[in-house]
Amino acid sequence: MANDRKYLIFEDVKNDSSLRNIFDECVGDILEDKARLSKTRNQSGYPSYECFRIQGREILVNAAFEYYLFKIGGADFDYDIAVLFTEKMRKLCGWSWDVDVTLRYWVERTVRNPFFEEIKNDEGYREWKLKAGEPSWELPESYLRFACYIAVCNVKYKGGDGQYQAGEIFKIVTALGSKLPADLKKNGSGDLPLGVRQYKNDIVTCTANDVFATIRISVKEESEEAYRQVLDFLYQLLSFGFPASYSVKFSSPEKTWLPIKSLPKKGIHQLFANAVKWPALYPKIEEYAKLAMKEFEWYNDLEAEYCAMPGTFAVFALGLLGEAYHPLVCDYLSTCDGEHQSVQGDFVLAYIENYGFTEKGLELYNLCDQNIQHLPKKLSTLYAKRK
């Protein structure tokens, strides 16, 4: 059936040099922003794929991308040209399967497989170890830079899974003797202006690294002004395109926790339990929550049963104040990934224990029930006993 296929894949141009002019024209259109996405024609036995139409032929998106990366390979591989083309593809297709998988295969084929062998660690998980003996050739620095660029893109556009994949790439590049990952860990990607990723004065210190999606905040005095500055830093950082999944390391003189059983006692929890003491900060807390809430994104330092969507603790802190922030809480309960997150059940339980099954309390209960794997047993019991 493969011989009946009408669209072109990368193997076609590898095996038939006469197709290069069609692929080159496609690449030229992408570089000149003339390319337009289409769908392969209906064909019995084949699904429809995204493609480019050139001279009456259909070239799959990943085939055009793979062809270009293959074409510019070699000892004179140009990092800037590779990034330029990748950015064209990303803007044209988004961080789609075609872009993501093509780049992942490029890393495996070019950077990993020639130098590493697969082993199993003591827990039985797969790891990669440098092959014994001296390699017959070395990768130019431009290859390692492009691999790190791919890792950074994974963090920016793929959330938690992307951060894991980025970490694997950084391990490989570091094992090959490069200092690039260490520099990225220290300084970030360089895409964030210094004034966005760092803020420091006598009462607060805030730093952020977009490559590793980490935010560090230290408050030296408990005051409304200190938390105002922290919230302003967070809002500006997220507005500038910081990764939507991230971890927050927070420290302050006072450790306060929200009156919700089972919530993890982590820094991000402490931050909003402290900040909500000042009513003047409520609008800023709400602004942060609305900006941070994104389905399938996470606070990366919360795991297992404690996993939570960004904005969680800001929403909970405001939600426990009563009905004033009811719309915000409803938006949160409708947005969070109920297949993997359950802390919202603990919040609704605390709310019902405080305010009862009022009209709004019942609405929160129903929204939570519709978007969670299992309600807390006590919450279900209270609902069953309500009058």
C-alpha cells in the first residue's frame, strides 16, 4: 500500500534526487513566509495529514522540516540558520507534533545515538551512558547549541513533559563536555530582560530562570509593600512569556498556612497565605491567579496527590474569604485538570465547613464533583446529610 501513497515523505527525497527541486521550493517558501498549510487529499487507506502543496505535489510538514535539517547538516552546520528555520516552522505550525517530533528525532539521531548507549539504572529505568573509547569524531559547538535551543523550546512550549525532555538533553550535552547547560542554568535563555527576571531591594529578592522554569523569592520583612512587590514581579514575569508550568521557592520570616487540610506546606502555599492578610492586595492576588491559571500546567515542585495548577493557592486564599471571589473560584474549578488534580476537593470541603451549602456553596460542590476523580469522603458525607 505504501507505493500507492500520493503525498511525499522525507524518505522519498532521500531515495529520489529528482524531488529535491520540489523540496527546495517548499523550503524557500517557508523562509520567505509564503508557505501555507494544507491537508493531504482524501485517499483510501490513509489518514489526512498537514502538508505543503508545491507544483501539484503534497509534502508532509515533518518531511519538509526534516529535509531542511538534513540539508544543512555537516561540519559547517549553522546554528543561526537552523534556529531561523525552526522559528519559521513554529510560527507557521505552532509547537505541533510535526515540529516537536522532528526536533526530538534530530537530537536522538545527531547528538545522542552516535555517542551514547542505553543502559538500565538500579531502579530499572532507561539512562544514557557515553560509549567506551574515544569517538571517531566530535560534534561542532553549533550542534550542541542547537540541541540546547531545542531543550529551551521544550520548556517554553510543552510544560511539564517538556521540562523532563529538556533535562535529558542537557544531561547529554553536558556529558559531551559542553558548559552550555551550566550557563543556561545560571543565566537562563537570555530572552528575558534583566529587569524582568531579577528584582532586589532591602525587603525582597526575586530571581527567575526561564530555562529551568524556576522562581526564587525571599521576603525579608512581613509587610504589605513587600508582598505588593512580589506580586508585581510575578505578574510581570508571567506577562512576559515565562513558562506556564514552574516551581516557586519562597522564604519569609513568617510561615502561615491556609486553613485547608491536606494542602502541601510548600513555599507557594506560604506566599499566598501570608499575602492575603492585606486586603489592599486582593486585586493583585486575583490578577496573578487569572494570569497563572492554565489547564494542563502545573507547579512543578508539587507532585503526586498534591499536584496543582498554577494560581491554585491564590484562588484558595481569596475563595475562603467568602462569596466576593465566587466567579474566580468557579473559573478555577472549571479549568483545573480534574483527571490528575484533587486538591480542589480539599478547598471545597473547607469552604462548605465554613459557609455551608448555600446557593453558591452548592454551585462550587457541583463544579468540583464534575471535575475531579474522587471527592473527599467527608465532603460527600456532608452533601448526603444536607437538609
